[in-house]
Amino acid sequence: MQGLMLAAFMLLLAGTAQAAGSSMPWEGPLQSILESIQGPVARIVAVIIIIATGLALAFGDTSGGFRKLIQIVFGLSIAFAASSFFLSFFSFSGGAVAWCSGSSAIRWRSGVRVSIRSSWPCSRAISSTGRCWTCEGNAMLNLAEYRQRPALLADWLPWAGLIAPGVVLNKDGSFQRTARFRGPDLDSATQGELIATSARLNNALRRLGSGWALFIEAERRAAADYPHSAFPEPLSWLVDEERRATFEDSGNHFESGYHLTLVYLPPEESHARAAGMLYENRPTDGVDWRERLQAFAAETDRIFDLLDGVMPEIAWLDDSQTLTYLHATISTRRYRVGVPEVPFHIDALLTDSALVGGLAPMLGDRHLRVVSVRGFPPSTWPGILDDLNRLGFAYRWSTRFLCLDKAEAEKELVRLRRQWFAKRKNVIALLRETILQQESPLVDTDASNKATDADAALQELGSDQVAFGYLTATVTVLDADPAVADEKLRMVERAIQGRGFVTIPETLNAVDAWLSSLPGNAYANVRQPIVSTLNLAHMMPVSAVWAGPERNAHLDGPPLIVTRTDGATPFRLVTHIGDVGHTLVAGPTGMGKSVLLATLAMQFRRYRGSRIFAFDMGRSMRATILGLGGEHYDLGMDGEIAFQPLARIDREGYRTWVAEWIEGRLRHEGVVVGPEEKAAIWSALGSLAGAPVEQRTMTGLSVLLQSNTLRQALSPYVLGGAHGKLLDADHDRLGMADVQCFEMEELMHSKAAVMAVLHYLFARFDERFDGAPTLLILDEAWLFLDDPVFAARIRQWLKTLRKKNVSVIFATQSLADIKDSSIAPAIIESCASRIFLPNPQATEPQIRTIYEGFGLNRRQIEIVATAQPKRDYYYQSRLGNRLFDLDLGPAALAFAGASTPQAQRDMDAVLADAGVPGFAGAWLRHRGLDWAADLLPSFPGLAPGSLADQPLENQP
């Protein structure tokens, strides 16, 4: 009887272990023995014999207490393993028993059908409950309705479904919401700005208590490829292809994306129900999940508002963006994820890569390596781990922070303080002090210092300066080659350890560490030391190496220029901020201004239907304009170009403008223009409008004026006067090409001529500003636009140009003139983008004041002062700041850098031989770039609306 009771007890114990999923060390050998026995009855008998043998060994007589103990343990282990294996062969379902052997099912006479696991291949045995067993290879899989253990990656994921726009419900009942952000650029911030930013971050983070978790992630990913564009002429296409080859040959490029996930686990329903009893007229029979969801959304919006003032960019993710982001954290592939009609069971929806565990886990076909932070430096500072933003490979840098209420944090800190304080002296030292009644002079100073540190943390917590929580920081790298993955991990370790941190490459804890990096998983990974929110603000990946916008949203095209910057991060130059494309270029002479303007002009041709109008100084853009097949006019050369401002005065609207233009010329000559003078001018213009077009000249107007004073004032603008050859032509020689340039250096000697010509040209341009993308370059425009009349109109003029899709580039080399110019404040205010050239004197007090007037801080001025001349350029806007390199090749430099007097003489010779249509190829060969000239015929074709379709001259 005792034997039967023990056997029953062993079967019950084995069944419990089987349900719990445990196993014995003898189970493997016993399984091999039993599987070698043919027939189900024989197997059952063998199991019973083994159990009986084990019991006999356990309770048989033997001598010696220790040997008896060993015998009992050994015998019970064998009996327990046999019982466990016996139950693993049998599974009761619905009162039916079946034996699965091959493809047959055996019914016992009792009518009970049992499914028994077999190592033999078999077909499905369908039970009365719809459950089934399937044999695959040498194992039988239980396809039950629910799994008792996680078997797939989806089982380990915390996400359940979407329940509100951008809000995910997790399996544990928590809510999570993710925002995309970009932090400040540490390179362009002063120490004071960094401290202020960290303080504002700490102020936002310390408001969260127990139940909240933060997941801050920086994903280093491959940057977008060099954009493709349709250029309208061979030279602009050739230069862009040269830039593409240089960009692609410089190696892989990466940029970082940043996400912040807020997770909140509401209190248990019993706690919430008890709290509800404290309020009147509030139901206590349950908890309204909609109310909890609204409270979560409201609190996350408050945190968002606090962070909005810190981050240059921050926005909540919508449903599709949320699913796409979550998928990117668990997959080796990147693509946009659509929102299903029923957005639930998203854990199974998002998994497309298998996770293989072990000491060296794999995700899909990539080897997964994780490094965790386990020790911290004595102190931290803003952006302490910013070096990770410059690594030249992909990774996921995740920081998890489990927030604590003040009471819980105080309890934990008190425990730590007591623990370290107790370790100051060991037991022997305490006994010696007790016996000798004398304090021991030797103490563990490390423990004492840590106890003091815990006490300081308690003081900060008590004064509400910071909050505390559990921090888990990991960096994950993936690669198809395990050796490369290990090397990437070592580079990450060097970057982190270089800042005083202690890291550990995960092995046994690798899968758990990786799971802890997934947003919403607040349970995985035991490495979670307690730190303050201020330390978190210093460590979290909020600083950014700004790569620039991926597209020009206003022009609906690629960036104007794609080039490189430091740390394998590309830079995409977009001069438009919203619909404002005005840009200021400032810097001393000889620092690369002309090269930049020429490059901007060539690259601007990537936009369909684009036009370029440039006012040049010193012919620095001449080679570029001629290479693009454009029209280059030297306004100081006699007879090269002449204008007929009065040609279209038969149109009343245009006649009004001409009257104002004439009045401006008279005022410049010192004539007071009153009502009588205005009437005389209007009458003369009306009479001249009836004359043939070729007679509508300044000379004709002078003849019709009745006032000798007016005729005398207009004498410089008629034939025989100083500017007559330029403004008193009988037909207008201004062409209609899409690319035009006007050399102003000679004309600058006469301010009267400058104002007269510019006002006329701007009026002509205004007729062509029809909404097509237009670039208007004004080199040294401060000097010839510094007119009181124009200064009063500058703001309205720039606003009008913006509406007509015109981007104005103001360039200057004289910073002192900018400071004293009457139009400088208006232009600086209107230019949303600014590009500064290197200036070694930027830190000098007088020059520093000028840069500070542009809005540069001390650190940015230092960057301008230390930048490499003729190579580096510093971009500044409210979107971001970056020091970049144009990275020009020899073909681009042959045109953008041709500004010397010798180069101008060479251009005259080449132009005389080849003309404008063949200038690009001839100039390349002249500069020894035959290979580039040979590539010009490979130009794929002209885009519609190119300058080849435009007439060269305007017909009056």
C-alpha cells in the first residue's frame, strides 16, 4: 500500500513539474531508453518498472547515514524523471485517449482517446475538442489555443494594439505614446546654453512619478542616397554627377533619428476603486478606461509643451509612423507600415525577423550585439555621450528610465545610504571598538564617500531639484558578419568608456538587454541603477548632428546642395525656411564667397523651370554663367549693352512706373519734384507714347519737356551725357535667357547710374517673376542698394519676391558696411538663412560685435574664426546650424573658381573661338580637363523649359 501511495505521489509531483515546464537531468537518457522499446503497452510497463526501481533504491535498506541520503536522492530522482516522462507521453483531452503512431490512432476499449507524443512521423490526430498534435521531424508540437511559454518574438513584445491616434495599449495595461524630436546642436551652443537646456529638460522630467517610464532612442541609420535631378544643360548635369561620385566614394553616410516614448501604467483597479471612494458622486463599481486614456493624453501633452521649448523639432507620431517606428526597433528591414483596419495584435503584425537567443543572439540574418552601461563617472555634463552621434555605422542607442515617486525614491536612497554607511567598518573593527572602547582610525573611504553621495542625493530630492528613477542604457549593433558586429561593439565601447563610463558586452543577458531597449518593455534587464533626472538629461541622446532637411518642401524637390560634414554625417543645404528663401552670405574677401555663389547657381538648376539672375562684382561668376549657356552683361563696357527704359510707355501702367523712375533720377540730381514737375513729366510721357517705339528714348523725352531745369537734370542720361550710351538706346538689348548675369564693378563708380540701372532691371525682372523657382544673387548689394527710397521699400519688396517664389541671396565682404547700412536691419530680418565665411578676425572685439548683431553666440563665432578658409562654410537658421564643406571636384572648380584677371583673359580667348554654345567644353579642355569635356556629350537631354528654348534677345 505504501508503494502505491508513493507511486501516486510521484506521478502527481511529476505532473506539477510538467505543467511548470521543469525537467530532470535523467529525462534525456530515460527518453532514449523508452523510445527504443516498441509498442505502447511495453513502454507503459517499462515506465512502471523504472518508477518501482527508483522507489526501491530510495527506500531500500542500506548502511551509513550519508550513503543512505545519497541513495534516497538518486532513487527519487529516477522515479521523478520517469513519472515526468510518462506524463509527457500522455495528454488527456475531452475524456478521449488516442495513440499517435505513424498515421493511425488506437482507441482503447474504455472509449477514452489519448494523444501521446511520439518521435515517429505522423499525421494530425484530431480530438473531440478541436485540438491537435502535429509531428515535425523528431518532435511533436502541441498547437494548443494558448501557449504556456513564449515561443515567438511576438510573445516577448509588449504591444497589443492602437486605441487612440498614436497611442498604443500594451499587454500589461499600460499606455505608450511616441514623439519624434531633434535636440540642440552641441557644437554651436555655449556652456551656458547647454546648462540652461539641461535644466529645462530636468524640469520636464522630474514631474513624472511612479508608473511612468521613459524610452529615449537614437537610431543611427544609413543616410538617403544622393538625389537624382533633371538638369537643363550639360554643365550643371556634369557638376552634379561629379559631386555624386565624390559623395558616394567618400564612404557610407549615416544620420541619427531621435524618438521619445512615454509609457504609463495605471494603478490597479482595486487601488483606483479605493481612491474613488474618497470622492462624492463618483461610481466605485469599476474604472473607466476612457477617463484613464484622456488623463494619459493630457499629461503627455503637458510634457510635450515643456519639451517644445527645448527641442528645435518635436512632433507626435501618427498611427502609421508609430507602427513604422516600432517595426524598425525589432526588424532588420526598413519600410513604411500601414495601419490595419483593426489595429490590434500589432505584436504579430510587426514581427518579420526571427530572434535566436544564446550568448551571441541573432535577429533575422544579422548578428546582434548589445553593450550596457553598468558604471558611471564621478560627474556628468550636458551631451556627455555626444561622440556616439559621429560613429560611422548603424546602431540603436536606447535609454530607459523608470520614474519613481518622491517617497519611493527617498526609501531607496535611504537604504543605499544605510548600506554604504554600514560598510565603512567591518565586523572585526566594530568588535575591537566595542572591546577597547576606542574608535578605529581606519575606515573604508570608498563606502564613506558613497554614503555621503547618497546623502547629497537625498538633499537634492528633498529640495525638489531633481527626481530619481532606474536607468538602463544600452547600445545595439547588427551586422551579417559576426566579426564586424564585434568590431562595431568595440568602437561603441571605446566611445562610451572614453567619457568615464563602465560598460559590459552582454552575453548571458544579451536577449534581456535587447528586450529592455524596446519601447514599452519596462520589465526586462536587471541592470537598472538609480540616477537623478539631471544625470538623465546629461546622458540621454538629445544632442544632434543636424543633417538638414531631406527635401525642399517649398519647391517640392531635393535639397539645393548635398555635401559632407564631420562624423560621416552628410549635410543637406536648403535655403528655404517655409516659403522664405532669402539668404545672407557674409565674410571677408578671399574666403570663398564667389565659389559658393557660383556653386549655388549651378545647383539651383536642378529645380524644374528655374531661373537665375545675378549681379556680380569682379566677373567672378562669368565662367559659370557662360558655361550654363547664359547671358553675361558687363554694364561698364561701352556699347556691350544698352537699355531703352521708355520703350513701352504706351501702356498706362508701365508709364506710371516710368514717371516715378524719371522723378527718382531728378531727385538724385538735386531737383525738388513738386506737382508742377510731375505734371510736366506726365504730359511729356503722354506725348512721347504716340511716337514710334524706336523714338521713345531719353533724348525724345528731354525734347518734349518744357522746363530747362528738368532738361538740364536729365542731361547725364541722354546721348552725350555720362550714362547716355547705357540708358538712351533706340532698342533694348536685354535678352530673355533663364540665366543672366550683370557685372557691376565698372558701374559702381557712379551711384546715379547704379540706381537708374538697378531700378529699371528690377522692373524688368518683376515682369518675369511668374512663380517659377528663381534665384536672385546680389553680390555686394549693400553698396548699390543703399538708397533711402529703396531702403523704405525693402521689406515690402522682399515680401513681394517671396510670394513670387524668388529667393534673394545677399552677399557681402565688407562687414563694417553692413553694420552702418540703412537697409541692413531689414535685410538681416528678412533672411531666414545665413551662411558665414571663415574669418580669423571674428573673435576681435569690434568684429565680434558685428557677428553678435547677426545673432551668433560666442561658440558660433569661435567656429567661424577657426574654420578653414576657402573650404568651410557655417550655416545658421532656426532649423539648425552646421559647419559644412562644399567638397568640389576639379570640373566644378574650373568654373566656380575662375575669377583671377588671367582667367578673364583666357575666357576672352576661349569665347572668341568657341562662342557661348561651345564654351563649357572648350573651357574644360583649356583647364586640362579633357575627360570632363568628353563627358558633356553624355548629357541625357534637355529638360522642358530650359534656356535652349528661350530667345536670346527681347523684341520690342
